[in-house]
Amino acid sequence: MNLKTILVVEDEPSIAEVVRLYLERAEYRVLPAADGAAALELLEQGFPDLIVLDLMLPEMDGLAVARWVRARSDTPIIMLTARRDEADRIRGLEMGADDYVVKPFSPQELVSRVRAVLRRAGRDPDAAAGERLLTFGDLAIDSTARTVTARGKGLSLTLKEFDLLYWLARHPRQVFTRDQLLERIWGGREYIDPGTVTVHVRRLREKIEPDPAHPLHLLTVWGLGYKFEP
């Protein structure tokens, strides 16, 4: 069996142990790291399939680790945050985290989030063969290779950024509310701040639009949501 590898970066031993037990019970291979420096040592040997990353770490915090990862890889990241750290959650999403879980959390919830993020890392099973490559002028989206090019340049997108762009592009001119996008891309609204969608749309505009302040493709429909204009 080819087990998926999860790097768990958590400095509280009791939480790290519970997370390890639940992930291993779900048939994942777990690499533990008690601080940011230990995490970077492991990451320099190779990137795992997913990283569970606590924000509050000694010396080198989770945001610094995420920044290091995003400069080198699009490995999915799930952040663990305290409920009071809303500003840090937003910063984490802006830095490229794919999801977050608020402490205290159910270990089974975390396992479900891990499964969902890893599932979305693969090709969307609902995609038809004819939808593998979507092209709009100089913007091209390949759902199989999970690559995006704009103006002849390959772009580096996070897992959720790609999923959001691909979903909107597959449904051109259709308006989706933030709740609908949370349900489709993040798998539900219960634990996710609706502002997550806004953050991801802004990041996508910065990457795919010639002028993010005056977008051509990712448009806001005021009072409703967002749509993709081909």
C-alpha cells in the first residue's frame, strides 16, 4: 500500500500525539515535527503529500514555515489556529494555506479535512474529457496536469486557488455566492469564514489578470458573488 505522508508540525505533545494516532488510524504515514526548525529539516529532505501546521510555534512560527514552503512548493497546507487568531488565519490564507482548523478541534474533523484536501489535489472526477483543457485567449487551464498559463507564462497556484479558478471557468458567466463556493471548493460552510473566498479571489486576480484592479475574467457581481467572464 502506498500511504500518503502527512507532516504534522505541532509543539504541544498531547495534541501532536492525538493527531498522529488519528491520522495513522486513517492509514496515513505521519512525520512529526515539534517546531519550525525541525519541520524545515524534514522538508529539505523532500515534500510530503500534505502539511498540518500549527500557527503558534516556538522561535519560527507557522506563518514563517508556510512562507518557506510556498516559495518552493504547492504542497497543500492545513493550518491549526486558535479561535482568537482571526488576523493570523487571514494572513495564513493569503500566504497560501489551503484550509484551517480552529482549536480546540475534533481529531476526526481534522482527518476529514485532510481527506478532502488530498482528494481535491487529484483530478476532479466530475470533469469530462472535453473539459480537460480550458482556454480563454491567453489564459489556459489544464485540469489533468493542474497547470495554468497566462500570457505565455506558467503560474504557481495553490490547491484551492486552482480548484476555485477551474470551477468558475467550467461555468462561465454563472454567478456563485460565497456560500456556494465554500460548499463546492471547501466542502462546507460550518468551519470556514466566508472571507476565505474573497482572499482567494484576490490572490487569483493578482496572478491571472493583467490589471488586478480592473479584472477581465474574475468579476465581482455586487450583492451576489463572483463569476468567470470568458
